[in-house]
Amino acid sequence: MFVEPHIGRNSQPDKNGWIEVISGCMFSGKTEELIRRLNRALIAKQKVEIFKPVIDKRYDEQKIVSHSEREIRSTPVNFAGDILLLAGDCDVVGVDEAQFFDDAIVDVCNTLANSGKRVIVAGLDMDYKGNPFGPMPNLLAVAEFVTKVHAICAQTGELASFSFRLAENKSQVLLGEKDKYEARSRKAFVDGSKN
């Protein structure tokens, strides 16, 4: 379990910022963990701003919603740079589905952390082919804290770290749920990819 290195509201002008990345495959609990951390910051009376890409409309156009239907308010944005404009004087910035942002999200997160903000980012680390997804590898590299979460393989019941696409679609981005994806262990993913 992740324990926050700092939980009180720090009003000092030279406060220290950092980046936390929560990564893993589909159905691994990334958004659930993001919401948990953001709620703890809210309980600590910190100012929190939360963002998600406009493209993610699976459960709600405004809110971030986990597969288990936990939700938290958010602001949908078109570009990573919009986050800098909207973050204001908050203490904590949350970003969901970071893999859908352009590479500028890395500079945005660094700028926010360098200005003293706690930045919590969640996203898929690999696409449906098992390749690093978008800006996630670079976010993982610059983060002070990295949490890799795992799902349960739909085929074997073992730990899963791959998102296997069930739908016949070659596009890297295909929004979907259990009708289009399932979590798989490495062996089940490789075996399924051969077929």
C-alpha cells in the first residue's frame, strides 16, 4: 500500500513537489488508487485539481469513474498544456488516463512538481500489443514514486499485467471495457496474440 510522504497542507512558499505514477494494465485498479489518493488529499484539506483527457467518455463526460464505479469530479482537457492553465494555486494535481495525452504531459508534470505541487498520474503502461504506451515510459522515468498495479488474468487467474484486446481493431486507441479487453498474464497474452 502506498503511504503518502506528506499529507498536511504546507503553506510555505518553498514547499517540495513530486510526481507519483500509478501504472498497470486494464482492470488493475489504477483509477481506484488515483481516487483513493486524491480523496485522502481532500480529507487533509488540500486544494486538489483533477484532470482527464476529453477523449475518455466511457462512464461520464466530467467525472473520473473507476470500473467499480467509484468517482471523483474532474475537468476534461484537450491538451496536456491546458492542465498548466487550469491547475491554479492547488496543492495536488491528479491526472487520469495519461497515456492518451501527448508527450507534453511529461513537461507539464515536471513544471507542476517543480512549482511545489504533488502530481499524481495514472495510466496504462502498455498498449494492447504489449508496447510502451504514449508518454507513460517518460512519466515513469521522471517520477519520484511509481506504483505498478496488477489485475487478475481472465484466462488463468494469475496476476495480469497485459491488456489483451478482444475486438478486431488495429487502432492503438480503442476505448472500451470488458466487451473489448481483458487482463491477461504474460503467457496468456502471448498465447492469445499468436491466435
